[in-house]
Amino acid sequence: MNSEKGLSNLQLELLKVFSFDISDEQLREIKAMLANYFAKKVTSDVDKLFDEKGWNLDKIEEWSEEHMRTGDNK
């Protein structure tokens, strides 16, 4: 998505589809559907990455033991 060009294709499509008022309950349901959709996409992508790299729970444990420093390491 290029922020210089304005609205994304998703934003434009949603504006067209939802150019009418909906109830607060419908809005909550749609927000939940969108959140679930993107959560599933992220999970799928992470699963694919783990498969490609041959990672497993041991890798997650390794990461949990790493000390991630930020800033100057003097």
C-alpha cells in the first residue's frame, strides 16, 4: 500500500460497500470478521515461515531466552 496515493483498494471497496448506515451491532460484527480474517492471514504466514525455515517450539523457546537490547549497547 502506497500512502502517497491516498486510499488503498480495500478502503475504496469498503467505502462503496458500506455507503449506508448500519447498526452498532453490525459494525461490531464486521470489525470482528475483519480482525479474524487478518489474524488468520498472519497465522497462516507465520506457519508457512516456520515450515520453510524448519522451525518448531524449540525455536520459540530459544527466542524467549534471548536478551533483546535497544539503544546504545555500551
